[in-house]
Amino acid sequence: MKQIISVTLILLAIFIVTTQVGASSNIHKTVDNKGRVTYANAQGKNYAKTTHASLSSGRIYPKIDNHQQKKRDFDRRQILENELAIETELLVGIINSLRLISIKMKEIQSESSQSASASINDFENDNINTLLNLASVHERNIIALRKELNSL
């Protein structure tokens, strides 16, 4: 019973604090006669200077003209298209490697004994799994790049 009451009181305190913090959108910066700066949600009394403190970072971002923005968009599109071409080439290379491994495995199985074939299969299966994982990474990259290019 005491635990329920204490948990309820804690939750009530958290609720009160969060609602008051959210409600205090006006923040005032006050400087006293000795130069000490204080921030408060209410305007101070008997202070030398009171100003409304800004919540923004105060950074001014440079404005660019339409021509500059188009140039940036064009450059970005070229970079994404180059990345897409590279990812596609890598995926094609992996697919070709998987085909070659498959052909070699069939040749080895038809020529060699069962025990040699089993050890080679274990080695090749590890390579195949690695290549399949790489292929899935490149496929995901291609999908993401195409999505990004379509959004431009």
C-alpha cells in the first residue's frame, strides 16, 4: 500500500514538473547591478536590465540563390548515380562469382571422391554464404539509392 502511494506521488510530481516546464515558454534574462546573469520564467524585479531570451541558437544560415541550389542538386544527383553504378557493378560481380562457384562445385562433385567432395563443399558453402551476404548488402544499397534518386 505504501509503495502504491509513493509511486503515485512520484508520478504526480513528475506530471506537475513536466506541465510547468512545458507551460513556461517565456524565458527572461535578467542582469543585476553586479553584472550577474539570471534566467527565469518570470520577469525579475529590481534588476538593472531585463530582456526576453531567445530560444533559438542565433545562427544565421547562408541563403543561396536558385542557380546555386540547382547546381548542388545536379552534383548530388551525379554522386548518387555514380554510387548506384558502382553498387550495381559490385552486385553483378558477386552474381557472376556465385555462378562460377556453382559450376566448379558441379565439376568437382562429378570428378572427385565423396570425402574430398564433402570438404570442398564445406569450404565453398562458407564462400557462398559470404557472397550472399554481400549481395544482400549491395541490393539494399541499390534500393536506397534508387529511392533517394526518385525523391530528387
